[in-house]
Amino acid sequence: MEITKELIKKKFAEYNWLYFYGKLGRCKFYFFPRKTSKYGFYLTNKDKNGRLYGTIWLNKCVDWTEEMFKEVLIHEMIHMYNRMVDGRLADSFLFNGLFSHGFFFGRQCRRLKRVYGIVIKKYGK
Ligand SMILES: [Zn+2]
């Protein structure tokens, strides 16, 4: 399937209320500017008033299935939850690569599995 920004926005809003208590706040969506093997990526940004917002990057060139898309989007939303709700600084490239799949990430994965049967493991970064 092909993913569009409209689809991502819609699913983000839906999953935010379904799985993250509606707490995630403002997020912008982008596609990776060039070919990469990554599926998705999360980064926190700051607007000109100093307010934080999330950015989620997805790969437009992947042959997405609905299941993969859901898993990757929720994976990136867990990073956003860790940053915005748990207050963890998992938003630099270094942290995202090395440290951001630690305790706080795992805790959300376990909650989603326990409550909703959602398994997050394969795709996102
Ligand atoms: Zn990740």
C-alpha cells in the first residue's frame, strides 16, 4: 500500500487516543528525503516560541503492509511518548540509535502487548 500524509495524520490521531491516552500532542510528519533502509524515525523539535513538538519520519519507498505501517507508526509514537510524557531525552541521533530502546521504551511495549495484544519489535528505529 502507499502511505500518504493524510493517512499518517489520521492514524496518528486514532492511535493517540486508542493507545496513548490522547497525550501525545502536536506532531508533524515527513518522508525521508532520500533512499534509506530505515522504516521510520522520531525526533523532537522546538518551535519559535520554545514549545516542543514531535516529528515522525517515514519511508515512502517501502512496500508497506497495513500491519507493518501500524507497527512502525506505533513504534515512533512510543518514542514520542517517552520524550513528551515520560520526559526522557531520547531525541538525538545518538540516543535514538543507542539508548532509546531501553527501559522506558520497553515499558510501553509491554503495556501495549498486555492490554491490546500489540507486538512492537521488527521495523522502526
Ligand atoms: Zn525506535
